Amino acid sequence: RADTCTLQSSESTMNDFYTEESILCREVFYGKGYASTGGEEVSQILNDFLEAKEGSKVLDVGSGPGGFAFYLARKSNVDVVGVDMSANMIKLSSKRLAQEEADIADKVEFKLCNVETVEFPAETFDAIIWRSSLLHIPINKKETVLKRVMTWLKPGGQIISMDHCIVKDVQDKEGFQKYLDFLGVEYLDVQSYRQLFEAVGLRDIVVKEDNAFYMRRTAEEMEQAEKAKHEILKLVGEETYETQKKYWIDKRKWTQVGAMNHVYFIARK
């Protein structure tokens, strides 16, 4: 099942970034159903943090090609609503949903919408998971958006977020800022992230940093990309391929020198 929520015109830029070809290209790097580092291995890590019982309802914010939603439905036997503001992501995940066996298809739903504007009834979900997606909310909107999302969470329910955090005191501040400007994403440091969670009333906050995992997985993904280069170039041009390589190299560099951390945040309402 796939529903369409009303989108504001500015949100159409997501489709310009996530073309059908670029999504399929990302799946070569990360595995079918995934558009970010870690693929199914990250799904396992996040699922291990999840305390929701069989039959619980989970919101997957930034569901992408749907791999994580399907993983949760299979492994934890929970109902999952995946939301994404990329029409091409939802198109692909919905196509795959239609191909799933009934016992899984009945547990998963995808919605094309913006988490800043979509509405859900109060206390709908037992858990809400942000997988490399909270970072796309501008810093000046993060608290407001998180507060409204919290209203959809049942008392005692979990918020889980996987993200990258920056370290403010870095040696090459100018070079690091140029890198962040290139990405166009506003990252928080770990302490500010924790304070954000505290500000919206979350409790029992646990922070787990795992740069070793990130460095290992990106090395593996770069190796996979090089092996599959011929296949990738059938989907996207040489420039796109080289841009992805540069993204990996730069992010690994700043992670290795301690300017960025790969972090999981787990908290409770």
C-alpha cells in the first residue's frame, strides 16, 4: 500500500536528487533496498536497539527504497509505516511492496510525504526511527519537528536515530567548514543532539558512537563500487560515480581525524 500526502512545491527538489537511476546505483553500493552506508547490517543494529514487541507499530522516517521497513516486518514481526519525500524512492519501494508475500505486504505501508507537514493520530507508534534522516531537518527546525513527531509516539515508546555528528574543535576548521558547506547539511555535535532530545522531553537517553563500524563498512562499499564500476556506469555517468567516491573519501577522512562521529541515539518518551 502506498499513500500520497500533499507536498509543498519546494519538496520537488528531492526528486531531482534521487533519480531512479541514482537509487539503483546506490543499491549497488549498499544492497537492495538501501540508499545509505551499512545496508542490512545497520538494519540489524537498529533492530537490536528496538524494544517493540510483535504486532507493534513503527514509523520509519526517510524510508528510502524500503529495505529497512521490510527487514523490520520480517525480523521483528512489527507493522511499519515508511515515509519519504522522494517520489522516486516511494515509487520503487511501493513496486517492491506489491511483489512481497502477503504476510509481509500486510505489515508495511509507504507514504509520500514530508515529516514536517504530515499528520498522524496521537500515540500511534510504539517506536519512531530516523535512519540518517534527522540530519536533513534544518537546525532551526529540528526541535519543532521533533516535538510534533513525539505526539505520534505512545508513552514509553522509543525514538532511535542514526546520524553523523560533528566535533566543534577540529584542527582544520576552514577545510572542515568548506566540506560541510559542500554537503549542504547542518550537523549537530553529540552534546547538542542530546540537548535536543532533552528539550523535547525524551528520557533514558543512550548515546553509542561507532566510528570503527563506519570506517569498515565504507571501505567495503568502496571496494564493491570499484568491482561493480562497469555496472554502475550503465546507470549513471562517470561524473556521478566519481562524486560518490569523493563523498566516501572525504567523509572517511573527516571521521578518521576525529571531526565527525557515527552515532546512534536511543531514547524513550
